Amino acid sequence: MSTPPPPSSTPPPWPYCGRGAAPAADIIGCRGIRVQGHTACLAHLASTDRYAYLYALAPGANIDHRGTTFTQDLLNRLLNALRDPTTGHPRAGDAKFESATFKDDAKFESVTFEGDAKFGSAIFKGYAWFQSATFEGDTSFGLATFEGDVDFGSAIFKGDAKFASATFKRYAEFRWATFKAIAKFGWATFEDSAVFKRVTFESDAVFELAAFERHTLFGSATFEGDTSFRRATFKAIAWFRRATFKANTCLRGATFEGDADFGSVTFEGDADFGFATFGGNAEFGYRRGEPASE
């Protein structure tokens, strides 16, 4: 078993908790941002102080828990404090979770993020559940690591959605999700199956240099803006059957090591497959300018 890397000796750019610092091991200690008015992060606050902080929150409040380590219980308490009694679902304003660690399952099902949602460089060690979540501002999961299964099924992204350089180590589900602004998955790595069936991209979709290591499913997806899979790598089955590309599509330099299925795909704009390579069977029964059939 590999040895985990030593903790970074570079402090975070926010006032951090520092609990657990030890000169011989971790000179920084806890990197969680201090709760306003306190010297500890949410995870290390005294129980009475944590209760007071959560009690003062209201649906739609801005929250900042960068660098904080969450157990499932602590996350549930935070989301319950933001729960809208009218809908029964949590609402947050701007939500900052950059570099946070979610030790257990992280269940953000049906949460509405009314501001920007920032999860850059976050680590999800369990199941990351964002099914039916609504992101009204810009969203960032850039450089995030998902160690367990991921579910963004039926999620709605109204602002730009950034997953650039994210790592998905297990099953990644985006079925029926809607991206209303730019979707950025450049340099992302999908180590297990990636499911984008029936996803709607209403603006540009960028998957440049993304790596898909197992089955990849874009069946019946709709791409309304320019789409780029330039130099992406598909190591297993790449399934695009009945997908619709309404603008220009670039797969220049893409590598398909397994079977590639573009059967019944509709390309309404230019489709560039220049220098793409195919190591398995490739089906191209696509149509230009015709509606995709079911």
C-alpha cells in the first residue's frame, strides 16, 4: 500500500484553524477557515459555539468553509440549518468549500445554490450526491477529487460549470443534467464509467484532453453550443448514439481505443474528426441536419 504524501507546509490563504499542528509532522495543522468571530473552523468549534453559529444561519445565507473537514453528521447539521421550511430543501447563497474534505458520504441532493458554488480542490472520500441540485451562479469543481461514486443526475447548472482537471475515481453520473452556460471538463479524468445520457448542454461544452478510462455514454445528449473533445482519450466504449450536435463539433486528435458508436448522431454544424484514431470498431451512421430519432 502506498504511503500518503506528507502534509503541505504551505499555509492556506485564509485565516486557518491550525488545530493539530505538530512541528515533527504537520506544522500547519487544520486548514479549515476560522468561523467568523472564533479561532477555530466549524469542525473544531466548541459544541456551544457551533450550535450558536448554526442556529444563526437562515436559508439563503452565504457560507464559507474552505479547507474544513466534514463528517456526514457535520455536513447534515450545516444543511439542516439552511433548510427552507417551505420547500423542505436547503438553500445557500455563495458557498465556499474550496479544499474541503468530505470524509463520509456528502449528500447535497436538491440543494439550491443561489450564488456561486466553489468546490475547487475539494476531496470527496465517500459518495458525492448532488442529484437534482440547482446551481444558479457559477460552479467550480476544478481539481476536485471524487474517490467514491458521483451523482449529478438531473442537476441544473445555470452559470458556468467548471470541472477542469477534476478526477473521478469511480462511477460518474450526469444523466438528465442541464448545463445552461459553458460546461468545462478539460483535462478531467474519469477512471470509471462516465454517464452523460440525455444531458443537455445549452452553451459550449469543453472536454479537451479529458481522459475516459472506462465506458463513456453520451447517448441522446444534446449539444447546442460549440463542442470540443479535442485530443480526448476514450480507452473503452464511447457511446454517442442518437446524440445531437447543433453547432460545430471538434474531435480533432481524439483517441478511441475501444469501440466508438456514432450511430444515428445528428451533426447540424461542422464535425471535425481530423487526426482522430480508432483502435476498435467505429460506427458512423450519422445524419446531417436531421432530427435525431428515438
